[in-house]
Amino acid sequence: MSRIMRSSETSLADTMLEMGQRARAASSRLSQLTADSRTKGLNAMADALETSSEDILKSNARDMEGARQKGLSEAMLDRLLLTPDRMRAMSDAVRKIANLPDPVGETIANWQVPSGLDISRVRTPLGVIGIVYESRPNVTADASALCLRSGNAAILRAGSESLNSALAIATALRSGLKGAGLPADAIQLVDTREREAVGHMLSGLGGNLDVIVPRGGKGLVARVQQDARIPVIGHLEGLCHAYVDADADPEKAVNLVYNAKLRRTGVCGALETLLINSSVASKLLPAIAAPLRDSGCELRGDAAARKILPDMEAATEEDWRTEYLAPILSIKIVDGLDGALAHISNYGTGHTELIITENGSTAERFLREVDSSIVLHNASTQFADGGEFGMGAEIGIATGRIHARGPVGAEQLTTFKYVVRGHGETRP
């Protein structure tokens, strides 16, 4: 069973520890399997999702009903909702991951040294990965598939609002693994709403959990980053910027800003702050603003922007620091590229930034100098996604500087070891 099942005499800590031990055993077995065996397991997981689609959608309907009763925002409801199309996308993502190159055992580098030793740097799994997330049911499948592709076991802790959906998905995935002859305990879901479960995961489960990945709101991620005793892969906020340069193509600027903001407002790659070069603001801001407003997007501007569009709300200092995840956009007029770079440096969270320009040298300077995990030229910030990067899916976006950065796919869920081959050499 993927569920937490315990008697009244068994503490949550003991049960979580047992989960960690089972995951450790499963990860050891996974790392020894062939790439073809892991591929077979992934395709079986996708098959199981399709077979179980009706049951999963029924479970999601229960979650949606509970979420509406709790008064969750439209953005949160959109994250939680599963539809037949989203179910197909979920199983398709697992199949895409199955078709990716298997990173385990890949030789990253190889060289010889004067002593005669042959040295290789070889990819190996991280081991057991904990994923703590909130309302996105598809994370259950995406994270599990990426972990399996990279030879890792996964312990998943879904948010209370998505627990029924996550459990149904995890049950299907485990069924697929078992049918393919792989250890079902490679995927385990923490089936409890007790908040203490997250604390146990952050402690490392007695050394059985190697890394933890938080996916959710600012409060969850902040808690994980503050309290975890094991390495964390993740980002705190996705405060994404777009800079419209003096040499921007007007039509591209209108289309890109609209898509970056409104395609899906609740994703971490959604545009939150628009920066416009002062030399073209009077012409381009009205053109950019019109379709946004027509679609119900609230605009908040600085003093210069409000001189162009006086009926905009006034942006405050807090707006420049806010990830709205809603149809709200803050707008600032800047003095060229230097002004945009300064604003991003001051307020950015290291997630995703865009420049819209036809000037190649300006674009290259932006791409070089902006210190974020993803930088884009003339492409929507909504492409900040592992699936769009050819990774099949992502376990999250990393904004740190160590190990993984940007979309975290199967390759980023590996570490490496040095394999040294000799011929009897001894060190003088």
C-alpha cells in the first residue's frame, strides 16, 4: 500500500521511518536495474494512469468540491482541477520521460593522468527524494516518473486539498510498477493530513531521505528551506519580469506580454512585472495594455506609467516584490537596459526574465548579465517549464546555485562518482 497505515500503538514518526527504510531498499534496487527495465516501468506507469483515469477523475471531483467549500482562489482551483485532457497530458508526460535518455551510468567526462590512471566521472542516482507539494495533482505523476528515470525512489507528500487525487494517481503508478516487476515502494505517498509528517521528512527520516523538493506557495517553501536538515532543491517565488526594449517589435511585444501574463496566471513562470523603455513607452504601453484590460487584467503602474494611462492603479513598493499568481500586472517605465537590469537585480527572485528586442547585442547583454535560472529573448516566460525544455516534465524549478538550476529533470536528479581504473599503480 502507498498509504500510511498504522495502529494506535504506532507513532507517525515510526511509520514515516519505515517508509524511508522501504524507499531506501527500493532505491538500491532501482539503481541496479538496466535502463530498459526502468523504461518498461515508466511505460507501465503511463498505461496504469490511462486505465485508472475514471477513478482518478472521480477522486479529483471530491477534492474540487472540498476546495470550493473552503473558498480557494480561482488560481488554486485551476491548479487542482483534472480533466480528461489533463489526464492525457499526464500520461503523455510519463511516456515522454520514458523516451528520454537514461542518465544513470552516463560518463560525463573521462581523462588520463600522468600516473597512468584512467579517471571517469559517472552519473549516479541521488537515492531517495522527498517531494512536498500542494494543489497540483500532476506533480504526483511527473515527480514519480522523473525519479524513476533517474534511478531514485520517491516519497511524496501532497497537500490536503489534493490528497484524494494524489492517492488515486499514486495507487495507479504503484500498480504499474508492480506489473512491470519493479519495486512498488519506489513510489510512496504520505496519506495523512497531519502537518507533523512534513517535519519528519525535513528531518531526513533517519538518514533515509537524501534531498527534498518543495513545490507550492511561499509559506511552504520558506518552511522547507528554513527547517530542512537535508539538501533542498527549489525556489521561493517566481517573480518574473519582461523588459520591452527600445528596439522591440511592437506586435511581438503585445503578444508576448499577453501570453506571459494571462495564458495561465497561477504558474510560477507567469509574468508579474513589466518594464518598458522610456523612449517607446508612450507608444507601446497603450497597445500592450489594451488586450490585457479587455481580458480582465488589473494594471498597476509607477508615476511615469500612470502619466500615459492615468486610470491605472498606483503601484507601491510592495507590488515590485509580489508574485501575484492572479490577473494583476505591475508596470514600470525604466531608463533603458541599465534601468531594467537594476530593477531585476533589486527585486528579482532568480526565476525567469524576458527581453523583447530586435537588437541582438542588447539581447546578448541582457542574457549575459541577468543572474536568473532562466533568461529568454523574444519568447514567453510561460516556456519556463521542464516539459517545454524537452525534459518530459519537471520536478520543479531550482533557483539556487548549487547542483541544479532551472527546470529540474531526470539529469538534475543525479549526482556523480569518480571511477578510477588502474594497472597496479602505486603512489610514490
